[in-house]
Amino acid sequence: MRSTSILLSALLITFAVSVSPAVASAADQSAFALSSTAFANGGVIPKVHECTSGGGNDPAKKNESPPLAWSDAPAEAKSYAIVMRDLDNANLIHWVIYDIPVSATSLPQNVEHAYQPSVPAGARQIYYRGSASLYGYQGPCSPSTVNTYEFVVHALNQASLTNLNSGSSTQTAARAITAASIGSARISGES
């Protein structure tokens, strides 16, 4: 009788956990998705999105950010941010754009290299200090190897990251974004 009671209790706990709001919430967030019309997840990032500072003279390398689109973000989102990293180069951060309005569900190709790009209105970008010195996107720059680059869109719990400014570092911005993130979606490509 005691073993039946223990088994019944275990089954009830399992059932309660499987229908709990926390589990349902996690399932809802797993629908958050990021995509690009420029490349498939795990695919090759086109040359137009590669950096122009790799030492070559390839006219196809234009350092244009890829078009990105996201869907099914958490309903509680108040803004978005995107962080791009080179996973094969110590997670080097190549791009941070934040304060993307909650009404936005995509970024166009070639977001201008400015602290406050005109599209999307209200967004801000971090200054990239590396092989290039510019605001915004710095494309893949691995001329002798194939590296994996990851783009992560974060849904944020605040409309603006007011603690960041035009002098903030990519690492400081990434930490602030992670701290405010209530969900994320990612896509990666190789170059």
C-alpha cells in the first residue's frame, strides 16, 4: 500500500510539473525564432556581408549587415537587441545594435554605420574597435579559415538601455543586454 501511495504521489508531481505555468512559459519562448533571407541557419554567409578590411581587394566584400527577421518574441518584450559573435575567435563581438523598437520585427540589409542609424528609428549601435573602427556591423574577417558567426536577437525587459552610450564597449553592451534579456533566438552562418 505504501509503495502504491508513493507511486501515486510521484505521478501527481510529474503531472503538476508538466502543466505548470513555468513550463508552459518556457515552451512559448522556444517559438522565438531568428532568420535571414541572405543565408540559412548553418549556411554560408554571402561575401557582401564580409568585412572590407581583410587585406583583399574583392569588390564583393562590402561589409553590409545581413537582413534579419524575428518572430514569436515574448509578449513582455519592450525592445530588442542583436549581438553578433565570431564563435571561433574567442567569441569576438562583431556587432551590437540595441534599443530596437518593440514594433520592429526585422532589420534591413546594410544598416548604416552610425551610432543612431536612421533605420530602425531609435536604435543605437556600439562602436567596433578592431580591424575596422566604425559604429555598427563589422562583417566576418577570417580570410584564411572558415569561422562560425552567430547572430542572437534578445527580447529585452526595458524600452531603452539608458546605461549605454556612444562610448560603451561591445563587452559592456553585451553584458547589459544579457542582464535585460527575457528571451533570445539565434542563427549562425559560416564565412
